Amino acid sequence: MTTSKAGCFLMALLCAMPVFGARRAPEVDERNNELARLKNRLTMARDSLQREIAQRWRARERAVEQREVDKEDIARLIELQEKAFNAAIAAREEGYRLERQLETAMKTVDEKKQEQRYIQSVVSELLEKEAETITGFFPTDIDSARERLKSIRSDFGRRSNSIAAVEAFSRYAVTSISRGTLLSTLKTTVLPDDEPARTMTVARFGTVFAYGMDEDGNIYTIGQSGGEGAERYRIKRIDNPLLLQQVSKSFGTWTAKGRPQGSVTVDIMQSDLSGMLITGRTETAFMRAKKWFTAGGPVMVPLGMLPLWAFVLILLKLVQYIGRRGSARRTFSRMVSMIERGDTEGARTFIAQCKGGAARAAEVCFSTAAVSRQSAESALKEVLASETSKFGSHLNTLAVIAGVAPLLGLLGTVTGMIRLFEVITRYGTGDPKLLAGGISEALITTEAGLVIAIPLLLVHNFLRNYKNGIITELQLGALRIINRRFPES
């Protein structure tokens, strides 16, 4: 706006110049000079305006160029931001994917660890069970088998390598099984039944049977007993002269050859009867009873205590009951006869001399409290209730014993079946004698429970009836005395 005002002022001066031409010359010169100055100022103002316009134009161009550059930079930054955002999303998804893969891998590792722990526990349990069954090995194999198994368990405990332990156990099992077909002779220390340890030359026939000769020339048989663990084999001395002579002749040849050969007498059945033939010993009734009791297992201990307990209770009740019924009948008959004769004082004296339930029942009928029939009957009820409780004591205990005995027998049946399945798990079903142990335990306990329960039930019923008879005699006798004592009521 300043430049436009200056231009208008100059144009007005140019238009007014002719009007002032008639004035004086000095004024004209002064005005011309003023005009020249104004023109210079106008030129300077115009130049300054043009420079200002040029500067502003260049500044505007620079601003426009900077704006374009800023737009490009902003667009590039936006593009970079979008790329970075997309990259962040992709990285986050990749992180999620890797995290899921890590979780899956961790689950897989945990499953593998659990499988490894399970396998190790199975292998450890297998080795522990095998260590328990070593005592049932053939007597000459126990020490070597124990050493081999100890080495396997030690290596497994140190390295926790299940595969190596299973491979070593497989070799151990193959070696143990192969000994079942072994015919050999060896010198070792064994422990005969009921005798101290002896050093013997053992001629074995697999893991089924063997003969042994000690340094004194005594011959022993090593055979299966049908038991488990350390009771699986029995080592008995041969007392049969014919068998002793035959085996003694063959032992020299067996020792020289390193294995049994030729005609050999072998106990195939390995039963109690064949054992008696070999050893030359007979079985007494006590031995048979002991064997029967032992075959029943641990449940036979409480089963054996029940009849003793019941026998004591039966003796106590018999001592308590015997003669009481007849004694009560005689006591009441004599008292009734005295009352009928009117000898009340004699009846009182007789009652004071007598003892037992009949005397106590009769005494209440003559007591000072029995002034009437009703009071006498009330007092008599108390005495009869006391006598009933006394005569009935321990009868319920006897019934409980008779009921518990079959239950214990059933418990023995269950434990016998459990033992049978444990034997099948450890040794299989190839040896019937091992299976017979669990079966005999199951059946013998049931038999013992029934043998105890049936007579006890019969005796309990007899004693209960006898007790009821005594109580009936007391009630009838006391009622006869009351009827005679208070006839008018």
C-alpha cells in the first residue's frame, strides 16, 4: 500500500505542473528539485518494492519448495512408519508363532521327560522285583545272580540309562533261563534244611533237581517245595539205603565227567510222598497239622486263636449253667411245700441258707418291701432282669466268634488269590507247585473258618436254650411262691 500511495502522489504533481508554470522561477526550481527528489525517492521506493517483492517471491518459492520437500518427507516417513508397523505386526506374529512352537516343544520335552521317568520307574521296579525273587533261584545260582543284578542296578542308578539297563537285564535273564537246561557239577556251599552250612559237590539237572555230596560222603537232594522265595527249594539228606547206594556210585563218574550222565534216579514229582521215600522219614499227625496250618498263610493265626477263645467261654458258661436248672427246681419245690404247710419262718431260714438265682428270687418275695403282690412282682422283675443279664453274658461274644470265623476264612481266600496272582506275575504258570501254594491258602482258610463256625453255632444255640430254660425255671418258681404268698390277690 505504501508504493501505491507514492505513485498517486507523483501523478498528481505531474498533472499540476502546467498550472504552476506562471509562478516565479525560484519556486519552480525549488519545486523541480523537490520533484527530482521525489522521483528519486519514488525510484528508490520502487526498487525497494521490487526487491521486497522479489525477496518475498523467492521466499514464497522456497516455502513452496520446502512444502513439497516436507510433503515428500512426510509421505516417506508415513511409508516408513507403515512399513515399520507392518514389520512390527509381522514380528509380533512371528513371536507368537515362535512362542507357540516353544510351548509345543516344552510340552513335548515334558512328555518325553515323563516317559523317561516312567520308563525309569518301570525298569527300577523290574530290577527291585527281580532282586526280591533272587532268593527263589536255584541255591547254587543265588550268589552269582545277586552280583550280576547288583552290577546292573548300580550302573542304572549311576547313569539312569534305561536302554542300557534293559539290554543288560535281557542278557541277565537269558543267562538265568539258560541255566534251566544246564547239566553240570560244581563245588559250592549250601545250607541244608535243619542243618548248618556245608560245602558240597552239586550235580544239578537244570533248575529242577540236583544231588549234593558233602565232604563226609552224605548225599542230599535239592528239589522244589512249592513255596516262594527262600522256601522254594528244599535241601534234604537221603536216608533211603538203596537210593543212597545208587547215587554214591554215580557221583564219582559225574565229578570226573563234569556233568551228570547215565542212568540217574530223579524225583520228577517232588511231592511230599516222594520226599518221604527219598529221606526215609515218615510224617506224623503233628507234622501234617503243622503243614496244614502253615499252608493257610497268616490268616490262620487269628483263626487259630478264635477256637481257643471260644473254648474258654464255653467252659465258663458250662460251669455256670450245669446243675442250675435242677437246683432251682428243687429249691422252689421245697419252699412251696413249706409255704403250703404254713412254715413261713422255716422258708425264710431255708432261703437264707441257699445261694444262687432261685434263692435271690425267693428272698424278694419275703422281703419287707414285698408287702403286696404288686410290690413283690416289681421286686421280682428286677432280680430276674439281673439274673438274665448274668446268665446271658458272653453268649453274644460266642455268636460273634462264630460269625467272624467265616469272614476270616473269606479274607484268607482273598489273600490266597492275591498271592496266586503275584506268583503268576513273577514265575508264570509253568510250575503247578507254585500255583498250588496260593490255591491251598485260599481253600484252607475257608475250610478252617467253616470248621470253627459250624460247631460254635451249634454250641451257642445249645447254651442259649439252656440259659432260657434256667430263666424259665426261675420265673415259674418265683410265680409259684408269689401265688402261695398272696393267694387272696
